[in-house]
Amino acid sequence: MRGDNMTTAEIRQIRERLNLTQVEFARELGVCQGTVSHWEKGIRTPTGPAVRLLRILASANDQKKRSK
């Protein structure tokens, strides 16, 4: 991840590592499924609290992988 921006691939990888559908992922982040779809397609980028939540999820997921 670079700076404040996350790539579409990074967002999708976070979701897929958690084994969540776009609907489930959106529910966990408090956004609608269309928003997640737009993030993954590069139409929109996450901002504000959503970016922070995505970074937390990515970090937690990385730590989980390292502990295995």
C-alpha cells in the first residue's frame, strides 16, 4: 500500500483473504455493496474512516499470515 491510496487489487485482496462477498464486506465496513464494487473497479476510492478500516483489516490479515 502506498501513501493514502490503496489499489483496486489491494482492496480486493483484503476482501478475498477474509473470504467475504462484496455484500458481506460492505456490511462490515458500513458501506453499500455498490461502493465496494466501485472501489474494486477503480471508479471511486475509499476515503476517511473506510481507508482506516481497510488498513486495519490489511494489517491484521498480514499479522495472521505471519503467525502461521
